[in-house]
Amino acid sequence: MGLTTAQFIKDYKAAALHLFADSLDNLSTLQQYQALAFVVKGYYAKDWVQTKANNEKHHRKQVYYFSIEFMPGRLLGSNLLNLGIKATVEAGLERLALDPVTLYAAEGDPGLGNGGLGRLASAFLDAMASVGMAGHGNGIRYQYGLFQQRFVDGYQVELPDDWLRDPYVWETRKENRAVIVKYGGQVELRPRANGSLQAIYHGAEDVLAVPYDTAMVGYRTGCVNTLRLWAAEPVPGRAHNLAEKARVNAITQILYPDDSDNDGRELRLRQEYFFVSAGVQSIVTHFKRTHADLHLLPQFIAIHINDTHPAMAVLELMRILLDEEEMTWEEAWRLTVATMSYTNHTLMTEALETWPESMFAGLLPRLYQIAQEIDHRFRAAHVQQYGELLVDRSAPIANGQLRMAYLAVIGSHAVNGVAKLHTELLEQSVLHDFYTLYPARFNNKTNGITPRRWVQLADPALATLIDATLGPGWRRDPRALQDLRAHADDPAFLAALNAAKLANKGRLAAVIQQQLGLYVDPSAMFDVQIKRLHAYKRQLLHVFGLLDSYRALKAGEDRPARVHVFGAKAAPSYRYAKSVIKLINAVADLVNHDPAVNQKLQVAFLPNYGVSLAEAIIPAADVSEQISLAGTEASGTSNMKLMATGAITLATLDGANIEIQAVAGAENMVTFGLTATEATRMQSAHTYNARAVYEADPRLRAVVDMLTDGSIPGIASEGREIRTELLDYNDTYFVLEDFAAYLAANRKLDALWADPDRWAQAALANIAASGQFSADFTVQRYGREVWHVLPEQPIGD
Ligand code: 26W
């Protein structure tokens, strides 16, 4: 971009004057941040316009990534890095006596997602722009994001996330691209001369969908794509009473905070249809502006369905091709299947969305008709060859419910899981019938992460060390990190690696001090578990492990000093998860205030875990806890981020942990526990008896009894609830069964920790192997095998 520090300072001062009619030093930190973001927005504006123009001029195929959640994180740092002007701007800020870190921290972090799925969507947008692919996001501009988490007496308290209280500088309102979304009413189908049916709506409710576009700047590519988030507003020029206005605004008011349990509320259905209809309508309208023949749609447009939440895209495209483009069913269906592709992110049956026919038909009468027709044709097409049973099991409509995962598979030409094991389990279980019907559609696309945010931005100490060791080539192609292996026996490098980690731990210790008033020793082993609170992720097993250490230390056994760092939000309606949060905080109180152990054992549960807090925790981790019951975590992505900054993974053979082991080497991580096959076998044979395991293991019994014997103050009801789940409801996620193996694995970690050089070598091996989990490669695989768009940027795979 050839920006000079002097030019930047000139632009920045001008922006302050333009926006706030004042000089920089008179502005608040927030205003200084907003003026800076405004300048940066100006720096990529031309590339954004140029990218659009190029796409049109060269008739480039566009990918539209439909997701009900996005978690972009703060954008100032990543935009500066991706534009290649970070050092220049930071030098300018210093010359203006402004602290870049303070300005970065002034930016709000749009929490428009729950966890893995939403963050992955944003990583993919960064990656598509960074490999020069024309890939755009399509979602919802929630007024309120995921709740702000506070701990009150150890209990989770949810506060509204009013993230738009201050204007979001990166977005641009595109009034002229607004569309109408219809709900309810009755639909009359009137045959046309050409045999197609005209859909006439009676008494439908119209809602205006207004898009807000945010630029997705690629890493040093000049490619700038678009994240389009839709807001619901009353249609202007029509009389609306207050109730109607509120009803419309409610559609995009708030993100549903559940990340595994589909609560089937009508407002959620309204949300899902809202961004899908707005997205598909604007794509078709835009396409028709630049292409004469809609029959060419799949050659120039790919629509990706991120889990079942946008699955109605199949029905909405059919509606438009049938009702507005007057196509035949066959032609419309061929185009729809060729355009759509679907990713499944969870095996949890309770997370697979279904909608009651009555609710669906009432709110979306025309789509319901189309869904019925798809259901009829699906049954008719397969009953001969596969019989009633399979067809009844897999038809999209059954038992009064629309089964959205099935609709997504039937309406897509490609279906993928997010890690090898997950895709295999999908083919063997949840989607087995479809694997029988459409084997060619199934493919695996193991998740990835963006090395820009998680290494270059979050861990500058490590990034600088790698630059000094390998040169900067790894920043564009992280597979070059493999060359670090040549330094495994280089004591100077290993020492520098440990020093970088220690510096990051010092920074996190300051955050823990500031947030929790807790002093932690940076030289201790930082053992990190950061993810949503869910029974299958087994934060409880981690707690049992540290309670066992607590007892051992009290009994005079020696252990290397450890600080257990937790970050986890629980869905507000998920009672068990909230009880585990209370337990972790109660154990933290017990341990941190016990002088007999708190030199060797500490617990730091940082509230309000999200993208920005992850950026502070991840570079400081020595141990990455990935301990879900094998066969439950689809992939995981924190595992990849923690690996990339040198943490040693303590893992079950689940999700992407298996693929991490394959590239890092089993000797450079510690695995334990039941395999997915063993767990499934015990589940289906009903051979697991948790109480028997409890009775047979005195260490385990001692720890479990602490839940109810009063040794952990303040958890009377939570302790009882958790104990009941374990001993009376037979421990759904085999926490007791994997306990002994988990302890043994932790002792292995202690032994490894006792040899800093060996530990550093293992850390190095993980960093060196982490390049392959770059989302750049993941989106290229999608680009070649699913979306059929060839990236310009030839980053070979
Ligand atoms: C209906 C409520 C709901 C909301 C969100 C159900 C399910 C979800 C998501 C699919 C849950 C989710 O975030 N899944 C996670 O997706 C990540 C990205 O692929 C994976 O790495 C995680 O393993 C998976 O749990």
C-alpha cells in the first residue's frame, strides 16, 4: 500500500477534525479509536470497490456463506496487519504519543455468535479473502449479541450485550439494497398459461430487510470481500402501530444464546427465514443484473449452508425460481441442488433442528408447500429401491416435524463434517441413510483457524522469534513452520521459545490479577480449558483432576505448580452447565484461599470468554485441555489455536485432536480415554455402570464425595445435582470411566514438564505442525471440491 507514517498522521488528524471537529489529544480514547478506524476504512475502500468490479468484469463465481452466527472479533489489528500497514500506523501513533494497545482495546468485539460455529464462519471469511476467493458472509445484524457473563457469588449472571451502543465504524448501511421479507398470510396458487403456478399472497406481513456491509480484508491480497448482516425494520411509508414496530424489530433484536439445544421458538424460525430470504433474494437480483440467463446460476453462485439454521435457503431459492422465474420444478430443483452445499457441525441429536409442521406452515405457507412437494418427490424417487422404512426414516417431513438437516442434505450437492472422525460418524450414524442414498455427496473438510489473528496478532513474541529464525515466508504460507523442526536441538532457540511463552504468561497473569484480584506465578504450568460449558466437553473431568491434586497436595504429595485457567459461557437455560460453573468457582475459592496448596495449585475462571479474551489466554497456555468424550466434539478449533502457539494438547481421541496427533506426533502430546468406538459400544450395549466405577476406585470416590460432603463450601444443591447425574443417571459422558486414565495422563504431563528442553521440543513440534490447520487450506479444499471456485492465489495444498 506504500503508506508512510507522515501520510498516516496527516490522514488521522484530518479524520479527527472531520468526525469530531477537534484535535486528537482532545478526544476520548473511544473517539480516537473511531477516528483511526475511519482512516483505515478509507485505506481499503478502493480495494473493496475494485474487488467487486473485478468479480463482475471477470464473471467470477461468488461464494455466499450463510450463517446465523459470525464472531469476527476486533477488526482494527487484523485490518492493519492484512493491509500491511500495522508497523507504519503504530509508529505514527507513538509519534502522536498514543498507545496502540489502548486504542485496540477500545474496539467493541461483536459477539454475534455462541462459539465454534460462529468463529469458524468468520475465520473462513478472513481466509477466503486471503486466498483471493470471492467469498462473502450472509447473516443477521443482531441488536444484542451473546450475553455479557458476570460471576456473582460464583454464579453465572447474564447481562445484555448492547454492542451497538457506540456506532460500529466498520459497517456501511446499504438502504438501496433493502428487500422485503414476507411472513404468514395465505398463499393462493394460480396456474399460468405456461403451466407454472403464480403464488398470490393474502394477508402476509411484510418486513424490510436492510443490509449492513462490513469489509473482509484479505491478507496482503488486495482482495476485499463483504460480510452482509441484515437488520429488520418496518416497511417505510406504511402505517405501523407500536406493537407492530416492536414485533418487526424483535426479529433481529437478539442472538439465541443456545449452542446445542434447539428450543424451537417461533421467533428463531422468523430469524432463520429473515436472513435466508433477504440473502437469496439479493443474490438472485444481483445475478440477474449481470447475467441474462438464470439457468447459469450454479456456474457463478455457490451458497453454503452453515449447519441447519440456514437450511431454508433450499426452499427459498425454489420459491423464487418457481414463482418469480416461472421455471419447471425439475429445472428449479436441478439448479438449487447444484447451488447449495451443507456443513454439519454437531452429532448432538438435540441440536439437529426440527420445526413443527403447524408452526412452519403458519409462518411460511409457501415454503411449506414447497417442502411438502420435496418430501413427496423424495419418497417417490426412493421407495422402490430402498423401501418404506429407509424412506420414512429419511424423508424431510415426518411425525409432524420438518427435519432441517435432512432437507439440507436432500437439497445440496455436497454434505460435509468438520473433522475426519466426525464425517465418518455422520456417515455411520446420524446421516447414514443419506450416505446410502447419496454417497458421492459426502466429503470431509477438517476445520481450520486463521494464523493471522491467533499467531501474528495474538502472539507477537512468537511471531518475531519465528521471523528471526525462518524469515517471514511462514506468514504467507504457514507450512513453512515445518522448518522449525531443524531447531529442535538448538538450546538458544528452545530458550527463546520458553521466554516468549513466559512473557505471554506474564501478560495473562496481569489480566488475571486485574479481573480476579488473584496473583498467579507465570512460571507455573498454565493449564487451559476454553470453550462453551457443555457436559460433553467435560469441564467436570478437569475439575475432578484438580480436586485429586488438591487432595494429594493436602496429603503432602508433591506436584509441579499449576494454574488452571477456565473460560466458558453456559446457555442461560442450561441448568446443569450453570451448576458446573458454580462448582468451578467454588473450587477456585477453596483452592486459591488454602495456603497449604495455593503455592502449587490455583484456579482462574475468567468471566465473559469470547474472541478477545481468547487472544489473551491462548498465547499463555502450556497445556490445552481437549477432553470431550470421544465421538462428541465434531472438531474443536481452540485445540488448533492452542497448538499453533505451542501448548501441549491433553486430549481424548475425538474430533480434530486425532488429526493434531497425526501431524504433531503422539510423543508431543498426551492422549487418554475411551475411543469413540469403545464409548459407542458401551452405550449401545448398556454395559456402563458409573456407580460400580465409583465404588471400585477410592481416589475417584473421594473426589466425587467432595461434591456433597461439605468440603467445597457453597455448592450444596449444585453438588447434589451433579452427583445425581453421575451416580443415578449413569454419567452420560463417562466422566467416571475416563477418570483414572485422565489422572495418569496428567502425571505424564508433570513428568514432561520436569524437563524444560523436552517440553520446549514438544511445543516446537506442535508449532511446526500447526500450519496445516490454516483455514486458508480449508477454504481452498471447499473451493475446489464443493464450491468449484478456483482461487487465484496458488497456495499449493
Ligand atoms: C439450535 C441451537 C444450536 C446452535 C449452534 C445448535 C448447534 C449449534 C452449533 C452447531 C454448535 C457449534 O458451535 N458446534 C461446533 O462447531 C465447531 C465448528 O465446526 C466445531 O469445531 C465444534 O466441535 C462444534 O461443537
